[in-house]
Amino acid sequence: MHHPIFQRLKAEIEAREQAGLGRSLMAVSERHGTTVTVDGREYLNFSSNDFLGLAQDPDMAGKLADLCRRFGSGSGASRLVTGTESCTLAAEQALADYFGYESCLIMGSGFLANLTLIATLFSEKDTLLLDKRAHTSTMAGVRHSRARFHTFRHNRMSHLRKLLEAHPPEAVLTESLFSMDGDSPDFAALKKLKEEFNFLLIVDEAHALGVLGSGGKGLGRDVADVAVGTLGKAFGMFGAFILGPQIVRDYLIHFGQGFIYTTALPPWHGDMALAMLEQIRCADDRRAHLHELGIAAREILRETGLTVHGEAHILALEVGDELRCQELATALRREGILLFAARYPTVPLGQAILRVCLTSEHRLADIERLRDALRNALKEVTVK
């Protein structure tokens, strides 16, 4: 710890912690439905992206165990060497067909997919417009591409129009369900703008595919040219995929560094993706329950006095102050509830939120328990 750079790192971490922005890792030892066990204590969990409960499906877990025994644990090579299994190609085609695109390319993670897609397709010759609340991985791709870029106010199509007129872009980037705000853009308005200005539209559908739209096919297909989906949320796995024209897939295979220079996913991954896709196809009951739960949760959680945002299975409870938000999350944890305190830089400074992720495993009684615990937490934190 004597080198000056380590002292600088230490000081920056301490500054974050003093501002209520410290981060730490929580060791989860068990997961059962809506609960997780941490340090020997069971918590009701509202922090999971396993929206349809497929990550804990016993039949899928059994299938994974069988596949591991048959094919081993690792691919041992990149996709361009011997890391592409026949089941991977079958899964890519099945995903493209189900979600309504010409082609698909599976990647290691959602962050890697956004970073690789944007950084590979665009260069300093291009102009990009993106929603101000776009995911960090999207912004990383934009910056890595070195393209000129401008951000439009969150979901404000009127502001996007002004930017389109002033800075004609090669592409517009947005999300179908924003991960922190839980809201969606006006896709009908986006479609009209696209017809008028003829830009490429890239939509991150990570939090929507599998859950929203008919059959869980997402919200942006009628207007998106390229979409990014993840296997780590509704699919209950890990990895991600890029949907779009065949030429995009071919170009990424030739020039996408995040695809070329990395070890492929395990040899059974494609078979599991196919199995999970079949579960997604048959999950209308789970989606319907989650939809109704979201409607009920918005009304129930407003009884706490906090402003509730969100149009689907992700809700944002306005807090504002980072320290107060963290204190509320800590108080809820004492009540046996895990809720993510989203603070800067995940959300803008001074706009901290308590983020509620609903899954098809939750029941109305779970929401009511959260409401009651939150009421108590608000009293406790206010007294301090």
C-alpha cells in the first residue's frame, strides 16, 4: 500500500463511502423462490432479475446437470476456433426466429454485447443519438467507437426530434424497458421519426424479452433494426444475444473484438438456451401473473408516501438523497427484506431510488410485507 497510486485509490473509495456511495459484495449461500440466505439469515428478495423464476426451475437444473456430464464444463477455445457448437448455431437461429429477426449472435454478457455491437459498427465518422438514461454498457460502446454523440432527454421524443434536425445521425439508441426507471419510450412516435429521418434504431431489450409483449417477444420489434437481449434475466441463465440483419452478424464475426478475442461459452450453453426458450414460449401464465402483480404493487407501494415510478415489473421508489436511500435499504434489511438502493453513478446524483424487481414467484402478501416494512423504515430513518 506504499505506492502513490494505491493511496489515490484508497482516498477515492473513502470519498465514495463518506458520500453514501460505498459498495460491497454480499455472499448469498442459498436461493429458494423469493428468498435468499445471507450470513445464515433468510431475506425476502426484491433484487432479482430472474423475472420468470426459471433460474431455479428444478427441471432446467436437472437438464443442465445432465448436459455438463455429457459435454464438460468449458469450451476451451474462442468461437472462431473450436468454440462454436452445433447447438449454439441452432440456438442462435431459434432466438432469431422467435423474436422476429433475420439473425442472432450469442455473446458472453449483456455488457459485452452492447460494447461490442456499438464499438464495432460505428466510428469517428458517425453521429449517434442516445437516451440520456441509456445503460452504462451502451455509453461504453459509444465512447469506445469514438463516434460523435448527443443525448436526448429521457424518453422525450420532442427533444429527439430537435437533435435529429440539428445533428442527423447514423443511429438512435434506446431501451425498451429502462432498468432503473422501469419505463418505456413511445415506440409509435419513434417509428414516425424513423420514417422521417431514416436512422438505424438499436434497442436494448434486456429487461423486456421473455416478459413483455406477445409471447414475451419484447416491445421494439416493429421499429428496431437491431436489438440486444440477455440470457441472464428472464431466461434464468447467463450470456446475451444480438438480434438483427445477417449483415450485422457477419460484420461482428469479422470485426467485433469482444466476440473474436474471448473464450466461447460452455459447450452445453446452446442446448440450455434452446430449453429455456421453450420455457419462455410457454410462460404466458407467469407473464400474466407478473403483469397483474406490477399493477397491484404500484398502488400498494404508493401507500408508503413515496413516489412510485415504473410501468411493468421494475418499480423505482423516489428517495433522492444517497445517504437516506442507503439507510432505508439497511433498515429494510433489518426487517428481513433485500431491496437495491440505486445511487450515483447508477442513477444521476441526488436522484437515488429504491429499486423493486418483481418476479413471477412473488405474491401479493410479499408486496404488502414490503409496504409495511418500508413504512417502518421511513419512520426510523426520519427520526434519525
